[in-house]
Amino acid sequence: FTLVPATAATSFSATWQSPPPPVPSSATVVSSTFAVTANNPVKLQILVPGELSVPGSSTGKSSISISTQAAGIAFPVTVNAVDLNWNVVPAGVQVGLATNDPYAPAIANQNLISGSAVFPVVFAKANLGSAGWTITASSVSGANLTASVSAPVPVSAGPATRLQILLPNQTPVPGNAAVKGR
């Protein structure tokens, strides 16, 4: 038989249970312990608050509930270099993030350290509901890994920081700091 483990582990053993093992003198055959190592990095994984990495699973993560973020407040986004089975792998790559929030400030590129980096992300415009805003992680330099798009992140209005006055013929444009929101 062929054993193909999907999750990297420092200690792994296999047990033959059914049908009866090829050696009739034993009811159970247990292998010696061996290490399973991650493969080469092939893609990026992006985790937003409310998501956990789950190597070996079909999506590479579990999502209890994506946390709603407040506009204008930084929150952590984790990016991992992973193999085909979502095991985190050290990779010499610089990663850039982009969002689909048209008014979000630029996010500085970072090098992955031991296959991971945590980015501070700020959305500028509220976007509640199932659409939310998404974040895309891409290789900027180094290994060319497949890009990843986050789950939609719902964003509520942030805390009030100023009073906005609109004159006749002005329309509010929430999140657009360049024109002071109008």
C-alpha cells in the first residue's frame, strides 16, 4: 500500500488495521516512527482575523467567523508561504498586499521570515455585509508563488475623529481622505 501524509510532522507512525496484515503472526502492524517534512513552497496563504491555519486540510484554514474590522484602525493579516498541502514552508520571498478598498492606504512590502509575515492592514471605507473588502497577497521578488485572495472582511465605520461640513452641491465620499470625504 502507499501512504501519502499531507501534514508535516516531526513524529509520525502508520498502523495497518484492515484487511488483516500480510504477516499472519500479528493482528496489527505498526511502523517505526518517521518524520514527514513539508514540500517546496508553491503558493501564498492569507489569514485574516477569525481564520486559523490548518495544514493538510482542503482549504488550508478554518474560519470560525471573520471578525468585523473598523475603518481607519489597523488589524493584523498573516501571510504564509505554503506547499500544496498548506504546510508553512520557509521561502526567500518578498510579499506585497493590495486591497479592493479604493481609499485604503498602501501597505508596505515585507520579506517572509521562516515562511511567514504579519502585515498591519487599514481599510478606509466601511463595507458591511457579505461583500466586505478583500486583500490580495502576491510575490514581489524572490520565489514566484501563486497569489492568494482573502475571504471578504466586513468593515464598520471607525470611531468619529472630526466633523464634516458639506456645502450645497457637495456629496459625501466616505473614506476618501484626499478630498476630505467630499
